[in-house]
Amino acid sequence: MLLSYFYKDKAFTLIELMISISVISILASIALPNFTEFIVKVRVDNEISQLQRLLLTARNQAINTQFPVTLCPLNSQNQCNTQWNKAISVFIDLNNNNIYEPLNNETLVRTKSIIFDGDKLQYGLGRNRIKYAPTGRTTGWGSNGTFKYCPKNHNEKSRAIVISTSGRLYISNDIDNDGKDETRNGAEIVCR
């Protein structure tokens, strides 16, 4: 008799269970849209941070080794191409031909993985690489410009990294407090 008394006190009634599920459902419906926005923001910030580290690695490698270093997406023949949404590689380009050639003692320094499916990463029109000279400056046509990262269906969360010819990087931020990042000249980030 005493044993059945203890089990009876530890059970839930059907009404208590239904009220608990209702409360959890209401809280989830309020929190879910904010959670989705938070996840997108974290994803964009992570990609911008990874790209910034990759660019800094390329610049530092050029300065430390005193060899030209190229940053670009590589195709199946290890040639630089314009598909910035794909994996991006940093390599020491001894002969300055924008092709990673391990048989010519060129070194692959680091690779950044492909971006989230549906998002966009753009760097100039037709620009297929960024090259750092041993001085740390960017060299050649298309070496200065703006990386734009735009998450799918969340254009207001787009961010950018501006690369100057000195080799320095500038990350976008919300200058006018409208909830959207702008570059240093006040332009909002828009991907095509």
C-alpha cells in the first residue's frame, strides 16, 4: 500500500501534460524566427572571419617567404578561376602564372572550404585571384576590391571585406545603424 502511494505522487495527468506541451509550443513559435535569424548571422560572421584569416595568411606568407602568394579558387587543373563560391586556396606561386604546380615546388599553404549551399561569395567581375607580393601589397589587375558575402534569402545580413592595394583588409559594419552592413564609403552590400 505504501509503495503504490509513492508511485501515484510522481505521475503526470493528461491535462498537465497537454498544458506543458501547449506552453512549450507557444514559446517555440515565438523563439524560432529569432533563432533562424541568429543562425544566419552566425554563419555569415563565420564565413567572413574565415575569409579574413585566409587573406591574412596569404599576405603574411608572402612577407615571410619573400615569394609571391596567390589566393584563388582552383579548378580541376589547379588553375585560378572565378568560382569564389567553391573552395579557395592559398599557394606560393613561384612562377607567377596563377596555377598551383606542386611538381615545380609550389606550396599549398591553406584552403578554405566551399560556402553554404545557396549563399553567394563574389569578388569583382571576372577577377580570378588576389596576388600578394613579398612586400605584402597586392599586385596586378584585380588585386584590390571587395569580397561580398550574401546569405540566401537574407540579403539584409550581407557582409563584405574590402582589400586595398596596400594589402590591408577592412570589414564592413553597420555605419548608419539601419541593420545592414555598409563598406567604408557607405555603400550597402549587394550581390548580383
